[in-house]
Amino acid sequence: MEPTTCVKTISTSLQLIPQNVQGVISLLEDGCTVPFIARYRKEATGSLDEVEITRIRDELHLFQEITKRRETILATIKSQGALTSELKDAITKAQSLSVLEDLYLPYRPKRRTRATIAREAGLEPLAESLYSKPQVPFSLERFLRSLEQEMSEESALAGARDIIAERISEHQQSRQALRRLFAEKAVIISKVVEKNREKAEKYRDYLDWQEPVKKIAGHRLLAMLRGENEKLLTLSLRPPPEDGIAALYPFHITKKTGRAEQVRLAIEDGYNRLLAPSLENELRKTLKEQADLEAIEVFAGNIKELLLASPLGQKRVLALDPGFRTGAKLVCLDGQGSLLESTTIFPTQSAKQQAAAAETVLRLVKKHQIEAIGVGSGTAGRETEEFIRGLSLPGDIIITMVNEDGASVYSASETARKEFPDLDLTVRGAISIGRRLQDPLAELVKIDPKAIGVGQYQHDVDQKALKQGLDDVVEYCVNSVGVEVNSASAELLTYVSGVGPMIATNIVEYRTQNGPFTTRKQLLKVPRLGPKAFEQCAGFVRVAASKNPLDRSAVHPERYPIVTQMAKDAGADVAQLMRSENLRKNIKLENYLTETIGLPTLKDIIAELARPGRDPRQAFISFSFAEGINTVDDLEPGMVLPAIITNVTKFGAFADIGVHQDGLIHISQLADRFVKDPADVVKTRQHVKVKVLEVDKERKRISLSLKNVVQ
């Protein structure tokens, strides 16, 4: 079957096989989610991954947006009686919004312009004579006498030039040529607003800055745009004006041009007053969208690493939310994250209070058989950690710092109020810190990703695009790990493929009223969770209490019959097949091929039978900062210290070395080789060793390096 225009356009844009693109589009239109398509419909997509499927989805939305806009433009021009066959053909063939808008511009309803006023004064024939007619004797005096209102020669020529300038500004080929010129030769110039120079110190790199727009990094553009929004900087994004004006001459000055000098004046006016501002705004929009996508990609990558951080697992935890004056809020949690006990200790106050704090910690560790202690990384975190490490605790207890960014946001949220209506905000924060240690993914999904503190310019980028990008990465992480249906919160279940907020709430309410789920099929009894939602979510949900071992795996229920047949052919039951590597090795996958089930799916099934429900996250590794390094004052250039990467940007990475102030590892200091993208070298939450290069105590800036440091 011949690919549709939509499939052709998207496959060409993304350089993908049309058949695979068509498969993805059909599945999306059938209500399938990206994780489901990537995991369970590989034959239909040629085994495209989540990234490629997401790109197809986004390109499909753009194609649909262009199609809708095209239909609106055609209908509007037709209603004006101005739709010629040539214009209709040009609009139908246009494949971008910019070309569509150029074609529509002459027909777009306008406010009353200078050209409109000139036309109302009867100056259209004069403009036509100046612009289009060959050089022939022309009596301007006679023309002026023919007008209804008295007008000077200078005013008449100025009005005619206004009409010509507007015509030039709406000329499609002119706009296309200038669009290319702006993209190639425009220079961004940033200047300080002099009256606000003192306030603009934080933008001191951009107080007098210029560079070609085609070379500008997204993070620099966003910084300058923020400075402009704060009225601290002024920005210009244009090519040299003489280049812009010269680019218009070939289109509008020919041998047939009536009075070339008047047209030249109209070109200059049309460029400076109409075209340059319009195309500058368009270029700003394009560059901003590109910078937004780059920033969102970086932010999403950081969030992904945080969500997929190593979980401690179901261990009993003592968690501390530190503080100096108000003390440290202490909670004890069982292996499932349920609160056992809470109190407040003062480990950074007087000797008497420290002794009381030590007695409390030792008592609670013994009482609740604590296996790990997590200390929040905020104010007084290092001091509290050192206090805990100085106690005579059993040697097998894990002691580690826990990043607490966003914990205060969670503690004041509606979710926290529902979970712990009778607890103080600080106690809720300590519980969140402890649960983050046990399972970062399950706890962090309760917090707006923007509050976690690993983004760059997240408040400056397009918020709709940011939400979509972050929702995509959270959905990916949740479905990659899988969700135990009997312990997952509604917030976690919301991100399971095909579920969403309403069904997630219904799942929690159903298990509250009816007890734990014992099979996957039981999900079909949940209100509003119909066959389609079940198809989308079932493979990502685990039911540990089920007697069917496949319910604890990522094998989709629609493929249970295949596994049953494999076991039967091997002379065993499903459980035996999952336990025996020899039985699985002897399975000939080609015997189970069908029209819809190919080798990719069968290989996935065999891999899952070998490690049913395996958590893809890495094993937990405890981390501790260097002893005696608690503040910036303790730092000296040349020190080599343990650190945790807290944020990865396009210009480098930030690392926590335990002094309540992250240091910057500039992209040039990430490796002994050239680094194009910092994400190729480091990941958020990665444990590294860094060398201190420079400490600027006044500006609170720390420069770090990974060069020549043995990891």
C-alpha cells in the first residue's frame, strides 16, 4: 500500500522506514501508549524504541496542526472570493507553518495600516505606476488633481511608498529569502539597560555581547531572554541592515519598475519598519523553541537519572530531616515505608542535647531493628551526618546522605495531607527523605519534577512542552521498572501505561475495599478499567501475591498461552520453565512464530522468563562526603574529594561535595578529551571524585575538575 502524505512526511523528516512509521501511527490512533508500543508491539514498528516512537507522535501532532491550519486558511481565502487555482495549489503543497502563513499574509484581516490609509486616499494607482509600469511620462500633478482630497506631491509619494512597502512585506519569495538570510547572518546583540546596570550584575557576561545566532548555545539565549524580560538587557537579532535591503532588490527592482528610486525608498522602509521586526520575532520564536527543546531534553535526562537511582529496597530506615535551631526531625519506617515512630533530636546543640540525641538514636535503632540511616542533604545535613557516624552503631547499618530537594514541596502538598493528615509538615518531609532512600522512583513521582532542582531555566521554557517532556520521562521510568499493584500509591499508578489519575484512584479504592489483588485479571473489576486500559497496563503491573508466576513478570497476559505451550512442549509447567535454564535453551522460537508474533516478542518473553520482574535499576551503593569538609571555608585548591553529580547542563555539571554549595565542573574540565555533551561523561546522582580548582568565597562559586583524577 502506498504510504500516505502524513507517513511520507514524517518518515522523511525522521529518516525512518515508512512501514514502521505507519505501524506506530496506527497504534497511536488506536489508543496505544508509547511504553506499550515500544515493549509489546515490536513487530508492527520494526522494534523502534521509546525515543523514536515519541518523535513520531510529536511529528504527527505537528502534521495535524499544519493540516488544520491549512484548512482554515483555504476556507478563509475562499470566503473572500480570492482563492485561485494557483494559490490553492501552493497552499496545498506547503509543508511548514511559516510557508503557509507567508501565503496567507496578503489575505489576513489587518488592523488599519499606513498602507490602508493610503489606499483609502486613492493612492493605489500611483503606487502601481511607481512599482509596476515601465518608465513613461507620468503627470503627478494631473494625478493629484484627480484625487478627492487635496494632497502635496511629497505626501502622495509617501503614501504610495507605504502601499509598496506593505506589498513587499507580504511577498512570499522576499520573506523566504530574508528568512534564510536571518538564519545565516543574523547576529544577536545584547546590551545592558544603563539605568539598571547595578541590578544586571548577574548577567555581566551579556552586558555587551554579540555572536552569530547560528552559533548561539540554547542556555546562553535563555539567559539573555530572561535578562531582557527582567528589563536588564536589550536584545537585537538581525543581520546587517544593508544585507537585508540588498536581498530585496532582485525581487522588486527590474527594468519594468516605474521609478526605481521611489521603490528603493519603499524597500528600505518596508524592510526596516515591517519585514525586519516581523522576521526578527519569527527568528526569536524559532530559536526560543530550539533552546526550550534543548533545556527540556537536559532536564528530562536529569530527572530520568534521579527517578532510576538505585533503590535501597525494603529495609527498615531511620530518616532525619536536619536543622540547627529547630533540631532534626527523626522518623522510623518499616520496609514498606510505613511510619513506626517520630520524634525530634538536637544533635548540633549543647553537649547535653547531643547526649540525649545519641541515646534516642541508639534506642530507636535497636527497638525498630533499623538497617539504614538516611540524612537529608539540606541545612545542618553534614553536621547531623557526622554526629550519626560518631555513634557506636552496628557496623552493618548503612549511613548515607539523601538529596532532599523538593521534600518541603511534598510535605505541604495535597498528596502529603491525604497520606498524613495528622502529622506536622516537617515530619512528612522526614518520611519523604526515608522513602526516597528505599525507593526514589515511588517517592519522587509525588513531587512536581520542576521542584526537584535539576533543571536549567525550567521556568523560562514553554510550560506545555516542559510538562509533556517530563510526563514522558516519568512514564518511561515507571513502566521500565514496573509497579507492584498492591503497594503502589495512586501517584505512581497514574504513570502506568493506560491508567491515568482517575483509574489510579479507583485501583487504590478497590484494593482498600476488597483487599489485595491476587491476579492481573482482577484489575478488570476496577471501575472504568476496561479491556483497552487492561491491554495497555497489564504488562507493567506486578501482582506478587498471584499464584501465577507470570503475573509477577513483564510477560503480557495476551502472551500467556504461548508460554503455557512452551512449557507443555518442554514437558514442564510454567514455573519449572522459569526456573530451568536448560529447558529454556532447548526451546525453538521459530515454532511459535505467527502473523503477529515475531522473533522480537519471543526473545523478550524468553529473557523475561529468565529474570521475571527484574528491577533494571543498579544496586544501591552508600555514599559519604569527606570528613572535616563541611563548609566553603574548609576548601583548598588541589583537594580531591568525593562528590555526587547533582545537575547536568549543556555547559558542564554541578557536583555536591558536602559544603552546602554545589561546585561547577565546566565542560572543559569533564575529561582529558574534547566533550561535546556533558551527558556523555556524567549522569545525575553519579558518584565521582573531583579536584578543587578554585574557591570564590565572595561570590560563593566553586570550580571543580574531573581531569587527571583517578575514579
